[in-house]
Amino acid sequence: MKIYAVLNKNKICTGISQLSGEVIQADMIEITTTDMKYMWKKFENSVWSTGTFEPVSTAPIDEFTQYKKLVDTLVKDSL
């Protein structure tokens, strides 16, 4: 088994994949563990960043508030 960090277009790890064979792709970097320590880190010049680059939501606050109210209502009704 081979384990890879999957990079987005900005070279930030957005996922971990465990595959049956070797893959040679610029957006897949072989790593030694499925540990989530690579998530949201940048791989540049063959080095992992020490800081993280977690995504920031671009959804409008009112949309978020609307969905939160809906979820709260559904949870309340299911109790």
C-alpha cells in the first residue's frame, strides 16, 4: 500500500489517500502515514509548511444563519 497527500492547485493538502500501487502525479505526494498532520499544510520546494492554510467560508453570513436555524429546528424536532 502507498499513502499520498492530495494537493489542491495551491499545493495545499486537502486529503489523504491510501492506494494499492504507486502513483506519479504532481498533486499527489507520497507520505508515510495516514495521520491527519498533513491536512491543510502546504508542500512547496519538497518541504511541508509548519503552519496550516485552512479554507475560509465565502458564504454570506445571512445564508449561514438561515441554515443554522434550519438545523437547530430539525435537531429540536427530533428530540
